Amino acid sequence: ARPRSNPDPARRRPTEAECNILSILWDRGSGTVREVFEVLSERQEVGYTTVLKFMQIMTKKGLLRRDASIRPQVFRPARAKSEVQRDMV
């Protein structure tokens, strides 16, 4: 039998790197790639394009929502911190 795939991609467990980005956005409410990069780069060695790529992937996965109507684009978590934490236990 084939393993059953999770029907809701937003319920997928975020990776450690994705959790780091989510925690910044949960603290701030929302942010641009540049803002997330600046906070993240204080904690670890990371490139701007790496953060950008992660945030694009996270948007596709349903972990982030992107407001493309403004420049620079603003990202916010798609789900509450408590919801994601509950899914991870």
C-alpha cells in the first residue's frame, strides 16, 4: 500500500530553517524579505537570496501569505504560531 499523502499542504511540518523565518514573522506580524534577512543574519550566516528562496517555497507550501500588491512584497504567516506548534507535537 502506498503511504497516504497529507491532504492539506499547510499542515506539513516546517523545517528548522522555515521555523526560524516563521518565528521572525510571528514576532513582527509581517515583513519583507529584506527585514527577515536582516534579523536572521544577526543569528546565523545566511544569504539574502537564500532567505528569498525559502520564503518563495514557504508561500507555495502554504506556510506564508504574500501581499504582491505592494512593493516590496510583504509576507505574513498563513497560520497562527499555536496552530503550527500543535501540529508539530
